[in-house]
Amino acid sequence: MAFRKSPILFALLSGAALAAASAAPSRAAEELRIGLIAPMTGPFAQVGKDMVDGFNMYLEEANGDFAGAKVKLIVEDDVARPDTGVTKAKKLILQDKVHMLVGGVLASTGYALAPVSTADKTVYIASVPASDDLTQRDLPKFPYFIRTGWTSSQPHHALGQWACEQGHKKIAAIAADYAFGYEVVGGFQKAFEDCGGQIVQKIWPPLGAKDFGPYIPGIRADADAVLSLMVGPMALQFPKQLRQSGFKKPIVGGGTSYDEFALPFMDDGVIGDVSALQYSAALQTPKNEAFVKKYRAKYGKVPSYFSETNYSTAMMIHEVLKGTKGAFPGPEQFVARMAALKVDTPRGPVSFDDMRNPVQNIYIKQVEKKKLFGYDKDELWNTVIKTYPNVSQFWTYGKEAFLKQPVYSRDFPPCKFCQ
């Protein structure tokens, strides 16, 4: 005789099953899907390769397993174009069903991708885009956003202070004409002028410029140094052309002007040039030495900042998953857990402020030619000459006071000493 199920009994059993399921701990995801957006072709291809190599090296160290979640990394080429980055992000979210987006390169790409993460409720981790306002005035619009890299102005407040302390009085700035350039120069100018220096000129060659001949002759003769901010292939061309013109005064550079993605391709003319960033491959700590040696053995080159920041981003994702036993906790919880991390990375200790931006050491670096880490030939290295510990994106100004001013731009701070 067949047993006839009671609707009441069925409802009770179903409710009990649902209650038991909700009370059970979250099971580790079978697969954690991460979409990495990087320029794999075009003028920024070396930067993109460094990004992917850094992320992959950490994945291999972890055997592709983050606390029980098997990691699937899906790389998409955005050719360093914000519009292409948006298209690729949509593909990763809608087609590949990624749990999170990582990367992009340009500050303008960061500004373009953050709204996509909000619209599609997907975590976006900016490992490279340094767009200041993403973790400042715009942050409330981006609940699924967190940055593991830096803000454009963060190292350059420190560089401006350092330049002033070295006795520089008047500096001419020449920087790529887009958001990143504006924010780097703005941060440097604010700290430099607050210390008593003067920015006496701002020159804006277009992003991707190769010939600086039209700009170099116009550099003011009364400037005692030049601040340069170059990206991609621009970083190789500008110091060479400036020195060939007969310019012998000091050059101080924004972080990407002398990063290790470009430094091995530079000549001895850059020896003595100074820059600032949160990472140097020449940082002499046991953790960084091990990182440099392993990366170099694996990829045949010294790691750049682009390598380190993506390696450390993978590490941070892993740390979050350790706390959830491999289960993806949802976008809001993931971001909250990552923002609570304190980690020791190749660049040094990293924590986060209440606006999801790293608090970290900033290194003033000088290009030197020497042997380092047991390598048997003289090479160009970014030797650390001063460390500013635990630097906030708000420098010494405090969050409330800092956010009352406009975001750094082509016109802010105003060039009150320009003629």
C-alpha cells in the first residue's frame, strides 16, 4: 500500500531541512573565479605581463588552492583602454561569472571600472589604478570596491616633503596629461609648497608621447630641479631626451617614472635620479630578497611594482578565504574582511584605512648601479634612501581636512608661482 504524504508533514520536513541547511557552516566554493584585467598587447604590454606574472607566482605557491577553493584566473586584455576595460569587465561578470575583478592599469580605467562593480554587485580590487577619489570622495558610490595598491598622490606627498628638505626651492613639473599625472603632481605640489617650495611651471605632454623635443626647451631656467611623471614607454624616453638636451639639474620622478618595469632598459644617464613609491625591488628585507630571487629565477627579470602589487593582492585574497574556510562570503563581506587585514608583503607591512586604501611604507629611492642580492654584475637598482613608515593617503593633513579640498587636478592646486 502506497504511503500518502501529508501536506502538513511535507511542509514541516521541508522547513526543518531548510533550517538545518542555513545553520550548517558554508561549504568552500568548488571554484573561486577571479577576472584579471591587464594590458597584454599594445604599449603597456610589459606592464600587463608583470601583473599576470606576479599574480600567477603567488597562485603557484598556493598550488592554486585558497583554503579549499580552487582558483580559476581568467585574464582579459584591455590594451590599457578604459572603454575596453569596461567591455572586458562585463564579459567577465556576465559570461564567466567571476566572483571578483582585479586590475586595470590607468587611473582613468579605475574610474571606469568602479561603477561597473557597483551596477553588477561584483567585488573590484584595484591592484594598480591609483585614482585618488576612488577611496576618497567617490567611495560611497562604490560599496564593492577596495584598493590594494595606492593612491596617485600618496607617495608623492612624501616625495614633495623630501624634495623640500633637500633644499629645492623651485621645481618645474612635466607629467602625462591625464588623471594620474594631475594627481601625482598635485600631491607633490601640495606637500612641497606647504614646506616652503614653489612649483614654477606645469607642462602636460599627451599620454603616450614619444618625442619631448617640443617641451624640453620650454623648461624654466630658474627651476633648480624637474619633477617628472611618465608612464609606459614615456618613462624610457623622457630622461634620455632631457639629458641629451644638456639638462644637468636633478630629476625627481613619480613612482612609475623609474619603476623596475622600465629601469633595466634605461642607461647610466638615470643614475642619481630619485623617485618615490611603496615598493622597490632593492628593498633589503628577507621577504623582499626571497621574492626578488624567486621572481627573477622564474621570469628572467627583476619584479616591478606591477608584479609585487598583484602578487600581494593574490596573497590578500587568500588571507580572506582562510578566514572563511574557502567559502566566498559575498561581495560586501569579502570587502569588509579584506579591509580588516594586516599583512606582511614584499613591500612591507600593509593595513587599510577606513576608506579601504592601504596604509603602508613609502620609499624614497635613488637609482644606483651596483651588485645586489648576490647577483654577479653591476645593475641599476632603486636603492632606498629614506623610508616614511605607515603613510596614509591623507599624508599628515588628516582625513577631514584633506577631503575639504577638491581632488587634485590640472588646475588644483593652482600654479600660483607659474608665470
